[in-house]
Amino acid sequence: MYKIIHEKNEITVQFEKDLVDGDTLSGFLNHINLQSMLKKCTGGDTAARLRIRKQLEGLPTGMALLRDPTLNKGSAFTLEEREMLGLTGLLPPRVHTIEEQMQRVLEVLRKKSSDIERYVSLIALQDRNKILFYRLLLDNIEELMPIVYTPTVGQACLEFGHIFRRPRGIYITARDKGRVAELLGNWPFNDIRIIVVTDGERILGLGDLGADGMGIPKGKLALYSACAGIHPSLSLPVTLDMGTNNTRLLNDPLYTGLQHPRLRGEVYDEMIEEFIFAVQQVFPAALIQFEDFGNRNAFRLLQKYRNLVCCFNDDIQGTAAVTVAGIFSALRITGGHLKEQRFLFLGAGEAGLGTGELMVSALMEEGLTSEEARSCCWFVDSKGLIVKERTDLNEHKALFAHEHPPVLDFHAAVEILQPQAIIGVSGQAGRFTAEILETMARINERPIVFSLSNPTSNSECSAEEAYTWTEGRAVFASGSPFDPVTTHNRTLIPSQGNNVYIFPGVGMGVMASGAMRVTDEMFLVAARIVAGEVLETDLAQGRIFPPLTRIREVSLKVAVAVAEVAYARGLASRPRPDDLQAFIRDLTFEPQYQKYI
């Protein structure tokens, strides 16, 4: 029981006995008519109504509410909400729907003269009204994905210090040694389930951008929320500022990081280790996603921590899964079995070698031995074809070294090996020349051409080049989006092999099951799910990935499959729900305004 005490213009709520059965103050409020109670008790006194409202729910009021991006609804606050929350007079008088607000934002965006201006405008919206930002992104995903993420996010990172508006995320430097947990504790939300962390050394194909690489974790987490429905309050972007060797940034007065050369060796490893275990202390349920670490650190950090904590590397494992998914789909067009194909990679870094390893797993599922599976995957790096007689190979490259005479030129490698698919992960623009693509078209009826380097300026070839130089017969995918191409009396829609088909669903599946580890098997089942979601009508248009308009549906199925692996392998820490899909669907964040009254 409770009673309202109204004395000398002061309002209090007095409970005559403790609330039971897990009731909270918010639960209590759901059982009373707050609006009528306030009017009855205050006699129309606005100030008193505001005080009791704040006492009962703890909501900010007035300008403080409008400045809170998680609660702000802008012009969508109703008249009753404006009255009760001290907003009357602070907003234009007309109440708008969220659809009308989106119309306004899109009108402004489409008038901007460049994508980087659109990026700045969208991030400003995210900083003032998260619900509107995510509703807009989800409802216009094909138009806005290239703005929020690749390719525009690359330009945003290049200009990060010059377009910086508001901080979002946690920055950790070497001078914070010994107090990383304290820094993480400064974050305003306590229940963090997804952390995307970068040290900024290899931002897309743009190189070492140091602390200015923070645009990548922020962009990835926006996609977690939009594409898989993970609530924004459950995610945290982190940048480990270990310095930079980029002389432009070291001399830029607006650079956001510490201006010293990049740290290496023991001091670097100690900071990484402190961060990893500080996360276990402060956010023990969090999945850590490594993003855009340099090759020298990416593989070894993944190897060191993957069996100790819940983590994965998106550049290695996420890219691998989306590429393998694309191959699965492409084979529905070209025909044949996976084990009959030969794959030639241009580039032997994180993306290429990670894809090679997952491809080996897929081939072994078709009955090949490990050695037979590796013989299907060939790599060309900056020094030529990776073969056994080379003495400059690290342990990851050496696994794919074959007995073969040296070949220095990629075109020569195509002529000699006659692959069914070439996969570009080199970060070097224009490397798939007309001669190479014409050769692929000569030796294959339907050549598979994946030009996966990001951003667009680094793509090995454009969609138009791939289709034109193969007489419209290429099965094409790229890392960044390209417009449809009309050639040989057909209009083809090139597919973007975007990791967004993989990592959001993997993250949701890990979160839903409470998975203690992330395994390669999870990425392989995710690849199969994504490939299975490509319809025959998609294939007829040249698409080998589902349209982004279906990304929530695809991510849900990926999440269910990943969670099933966690339960099957004894990795889940939560009891299995009777209906796993319904359980995950109920976890999904829907960007829609809540009623405060």
C-alpha cells in the first residue's frame, strides 16, 4: 500500500510496507494513473507536478531531457509529455510523428553536396536523438549504409580530428597503465555486452590513423544496433591509443590522439593484456571484437586470447565468413562443387589468410583432408606466389605454401593456375587489370571475381570493369558498394561483400546464449545461413548476397544458428530457451519512441 502526502507544496510517496515479488518503483508506477494523481494532489500546480514526476521516475526534465540522446524525442514529445516534463515552450508547438521527422532529416541529407557532410549530419543526429537515428538508418539501410560505414567512414577517419564534435566511447593510452578498469568504469552504462576495440594501425586500407580510427568502432556498433537489434546501451566503442607512425597526424594540431610514435613490444602487450582483463572485471559479460589491428598484432592477439575470453577479430573471421558465403552463393550460378574449385588470392594479410583458413574448414566438411583443402587455396603477396621454396614466409603464410616454381606476377599466376575465382584483398586499387579479367573470362564460362578491398578507392577493380572485361559473365562482389551496371543487354546489380551480414548476427547469438567463447564453427554456420538467404531472383540479377533491406531477418537467422552452436558445444552460459528464435526476437531493439505519460 502507498499514500500520497501533499503538504506545503511538497509531494512525497510513502509506502506502508515494502514492495514485494520483485516490484520496483517503475513497476509500481505502472499500476497507478500518474496523470490524474498529479492533478488531484497538486491542484494544478505545475512546479509541484514536475517535482513529483521527477521523484517518481527520476527522468530529467526541461533542457536536460532534450540534451539526453537516449531519451530525447525532439518535436515528437506529445503535449501531455511537454507539460509534465517541463518542455512546454522549449519546443516548436506542433507535434510531429517519427515518420515526419525522418522526412525532414532525409530532405536535409539529400541536399548535402558530399557524403562526408552527410556523415557529419548523421552523427550529429545520433548524438542528439538515438531513436530517430536508428529508425532512419534501419528504414533506409541501402541508402545510408555507405554513409554510416564503408566507404564514407574511411574518409571520416582521415578527417576525424577536423570534423570532431562530441566524444563517444573510451580512449585508453599508455599513460593510463594500471588504471584501465577505472577508465572503463567511467562509462555511464554498466551492462555492456559488445565492445569493438581498435588500435588504429590498419584502418580499412588507409593505414595507420591512430586515435582517429575511433570512427570504425563507432560505425560498427551502429550496425550492431541497426542490423541485429542489439540495444545501443549494451555496446561500447574503445580506442587504444598506442601512438601513430603517420607523420601527417604527428604534425596535425587537430589530431585527436597522443603525438608520439607507435608503441611496440612489451609495453604494447602489457597494455593489451590489462585492457582484456579489465573488461573481464568491469564488463564480464562482454564480447570483445578486435577491429583494424595491424597484421603484426592481429593474428597473434587473436591466437593468444581466443581461448581465454569471449572475443573474435572481424578482419580475420568476419571477412572470412562473408567471403565464404559469397563463394557458396556464386557456385549456385557457376555450378560445380566447392572441392572442385581453385581460389587465387591477391593479398596475404588478415582478410586473405583468414578466408583461406575458413575455406579449408568448409572444404574439409566436403570430405577433403587438410592438405587437400589447402591445395585449393593459393596466395600472391607483394613478393609473388607463396611457394615452399620462399624463406620469407611467416607461420600463417607458410601453411598455404605449395610446391611450385616461383611466380612473381599475378597475371602470370592466373595463366598458370587457371583458378575459378580470384579474390582481391590487397588494398591496392586497379590490380585486377583488363588482361587479368579477360584471362579469367577465357578460362571460365562464369569467372568469380571478388574485389574486396575497402574503401572504394582501394578496390582491385570496379563492378563496371569486372562486367565489361568479362563480357558480362563475371560473378562479382566488392567490399564497397557499386551502382548497377548495364552491359551486354543486361542490368546487373553488384553485390557488396559487407561484414555486416556476419558480425551483428554473430554478436547477437553470442549475447543470447551467453557464449563463453567464439569459434570458427560459428562463422562457418553464419556463412551458410547468409548464402542460404540469397533467393533465385537475387542470383538472376547478379546478386550473391541478400538485399540489405532484409538484414534484420538474415541477422536473426545467423544469431539463432550461432547460439545453437554454443549450446551444442557446451559453450553457452544461459539455459536454453524452449523457443530460441522467439527468445532472440524478444531481445531485439526496435527503434521507436516510448510514451513517458
